[in-house]
Amino acid sequence: MANVRLKSLLEQVSLVQQIAAVAEIEALEYIEHIKIGMVERIATRPAATAGRELPGWAPGAVFYEVFVRSFQDSNGDGKGDLDGLIARLDYLNDGNPATDTDLGVDALWLMPVFASPSYHGYDTTHYETINPDYGTNADFARLLAEAHRRGIQVIVDLVINHTSAKHPWFVESASSPSAARCVPLRSNVLDAPSTNLSARDSVIGASSSASGLEVGA
């Protein structure tokens, strides 16, 4: 009786192994199919629209994304800052191609560094002022100079679509139903006929100028 049960158990194990082997083959075939599809999509991707090509240094560049608050604290307050980031630039790229002790980073991608009431900075209250937790505008200018001296480019998250409710634009727009920065977008843009694109664009442009936001500057 025991031998019969053992034989049955071994047969079940063998069946499971066969199923697993088939599943592995199918999984590998599926992965290969995905790879082929990705290559085909990349090969047939249309060329970039004129005027929107990446800067000459960007294609193939090694980017290093930095959340400044958690990167390097220079003054012992428990918060990372721009001075701390500057102090670590040689770790990212010391600017000397002959050395191999750095990461060889080509560009820094900074998560939001502008004034904000939150720890993450994605609700900006002033787009031309560095978050005091991180330093000053002068510190940011020094970061750019030191990074560029090492051949490191710098880009930032400019999150205009996450403007803080404490930003003067929002405070004013909520102050009255007739607030200048609220009414044009609500009544003129959202209610305008979808076919009247030129009129809609002119309203958006006027509202942007009135708020001090110079698109494309």
C-alpha cells in the first residue's frame, strides 16, 4: 500500500515538474515577444518634432536624480541641502576623465527645490525662491557653477501644475468670485467653444501674463 502511495506521489511530482518546465518555456517566449515588440516600436518611432529635439548633450547622458532633503546634510539640522550636494559633487563626477573613483554622472535631475510648505516640495509657493531648508538662491547659483565646472548639467522639476494653495495666485483667485486670475480661465477658457482655439489661446496667454507666469521664458 505504501509503495502505491509513493508511486502516486512521484507521478504527481513529475507532472508538476513538467508543468513548471512548460511554464518556464512559455514565460521566456513571452519575454522574447515583448522584447521584439519594443525593438520594433523604437525602430518605427517617428522623428522628434522640429524644434523639440533634446539638447545635444542629453541623448545617452547618465542622469542622477536627487531628492535634496535626503541626500546630504551640511549643517546638522537633519535636512539635506544644496551645500551638502555641492560637497558630494566629486563623488558623482569629479570632472577628471582619467579617474575612476566617481560615478561618471553627466547630469543632475533635482526634485523640486523651490519654496514649499511640504517636505517633498511638489506644492510650490514661489517659483523664483529656493526652499529655505535647502539654502538660498546664491547657494543654487553656486551649485550650478560647481556642477558645470565638472561637466555636469543640471535640470530641475518645475512643477507649475502643482502650485500650492498657499501661492499668491491661489489665494487671490479664492478671495472673490470676480478675482482677476480666476474668472478668465473659468468662464472664458473652459466654457469657450472647443473649435475656437485661437480665442482660447489668447485668453490663456493673457491670464498667464497677468499672473506673472511667462511661459517659455
